[in-house]
Amino acid sequence: MTTISLVATEPEAKGVKHITTSENSQVLRGTTLVKRGFAHMQKHGVIMDVTSVEQAQIAEEAGAVAVMVLDKLPYDIRKAGGVARTASVKVIQEIMDAVTIPIMAKCRIGHASEAKVLEAIGVDMIDESEVLTPADEVRHIWKWDYTTPFVNGAKNLGEALRRIEEGCAMIRTKGEPGTGDVAEAVTHIKMLNNEIRRLCSFSEDNQELIKSAREMKTSFALLQETARLGRLPVVNFAAGGISTPADAAFLMNLGCDGVFVGSGIFKADDPAQRARAVVLATTYHQDPKIVAEAQKMVDEKKSMLGLDTKNLELRMQERGPST
Amino acid sequence: MRDKKKNIAIGILGIQGDIEENIAATIDALRTMKINGDVYPVRYPEEIEQVDG
């Protein structure tokens, strides 16, 4: 029995590996069940962006379910300019040696070789991310070729389903990373929720479903499954601009399955305390008293100042192909 | 209110991870084994006292 949706999968994908164990039994790695199942295991948790062993240890200590390794935090990527690439292999391996929670890392959109490097060193999940400078302006990675599961960003339902069709095992809102402003992530999750609600209103009407599938440039099977489930067939996390415990609780209450926090923790002046508070608020997002306790743990004067999303030189959510 | 004499109460740690999936799997197991039981997510310390295991 599984509650993990296996719709629109590629059972013969290159990423599925037949392994013979030392006891001579045959096992499969990289199946859709394992990839989407791994994403499900992160549900209700917080995944924190880190750039060093010290930050990863703070995240683990605070109760993060996983860490996302970057060369620079999104806020610093904006400040530095230039080309943002995947993190150093050496740093990723040092972090893998230092913590016991899963390690994720970002690769550039469309950069199949960066993704292969991350897979080769054994990261647990790859984020094909618009936070880094896209390597291909028109194509995403064909993720069925990988044994390692992928996470992708999406601003709306069509984008999310197209990424799932390419083999992605987890979706996150794009938001506007590195700004400390949660408004864009809220817009994206509300857009997605509204589109799913609309879909559910004609879930039995295949004529309408195929019309919507064509409009969204995605498969009928995926759209039909989304209408049946009343949610995406994979886990959907919030990301982009989250900086306080209340931000995390807000997005969880809007229906997100978990939270990514990027610059919000390690660009604040109270990272260890804030990390613990965000985990607490995410876990007990439905309990305002506990979220209030979490808010008490942080000092607003120590929050990252943030950036005005209306006057950004670089809108990360618009980078790379959305089709 | 559940009748603990009739039904066994199983608690599933409801903090992080596959909470709904674990609840669904446990309900399925109880049904398969024909055991009368209810499954509850456990999120607060005091809830541990209210389950049998």
C-alpha cells in the first residue's frame, strides 16, 4: 500500500539502477517510488540553505530535516552579481561528513553535468534552481535520467506539472529568494491552490481536463491525477523570502508541505535561535500559541533587512525557461 | 471520545516526515490483522499518555 502517487512515471528510465547486493539479491535504485518517497519523508520539515560546515551543524542542531548547500546565500548572490554556479564539491563533501541529515545541493537550470557531478558525489537531492544562473534558457534537465531525486521551483500549476513530467520528485514555490519578503511565495502558492481548486470543479469532465492539459502544455494523466487528488502528485514546499517563524507558519497554513529557508536564517543576526524558532513554527503551524512562542524566540531587529521586491535588478523567479 | 477498552489506540509521531502515510499504513495494518484500533497523530507530550503504544 502506498499513498505516494506514481502517475506519469518512466519505469524504464535511465535513472533506475538494478543493483546486486553483497547477499546476491537484486534491488532497484532511483525508482519513482523511492524518489517521491524521499521527498515525502521531508514533509512538515524545514530545509535550510547553508554555505559551510558550521551553518550545517547549526541547522541540524535546530531540527532541520535537510540542508541545501550553496556557494553563496541568495541575498549574497544578488549582492555579488556575476555567474552563480553550484557549490564547491569539497564544501559539499565536508558538510556530508559533518552532519547526519540529508544533503541537497543546487545545480544550474539545464546544466546536466553539474547535476551528474552532484549525483556522483552522493547528494540526496538536487535542486535545479533559478537562484543560480541558468545554463540553458529554454530547457530543463531531463530528470528521469538520474537516480538522485530532483526538486524544482514553480510559480503556477502548469509549471509544476511540466517539471514533474520531466521527472522532478518535489516542487517548491519560486518566491523571490534572498529578499526576506514572503509576498511572492504567497502569490505562487495561492495561484497554484486556486488553479487546483478550479481543476477539481470539473475533475470528472475529461473534455475540460484535456483542454486544460493542452493550455498548460502538460500531460492529461498528470492533470487528471491532480484533479483526483486535489493537490499536486508530489510534495510541494514553500520557498523564497521566508525569514520569520510566522512566515513559515503562514505558508504551511496555505497548504505547503514544508519550508525551505534560504537567506532568512543565516543573514539574520540570530541564526541559531531563529533556526530553532522556524522549525518550531513549521511543526506547530496550526497552533497560534506555539507560533507566538516561536516568534518570541526571535528579535525583529535581528531579522535580515530585506529587499523591496518591486525594485529588484534581478528577479530570480523569472530566470530560466518556465515552459 | 474513543472507548479504550474496545479499541487499541496507536500513536504516530506527528512532527516531521511521512505522517499521513504512516497513519494510513497503520490503519491498513490494523484492518488487515482484524484488530479494532484507532490511530492518532502525537504532536504534544501530553498526547503520549492517551495512546496505548
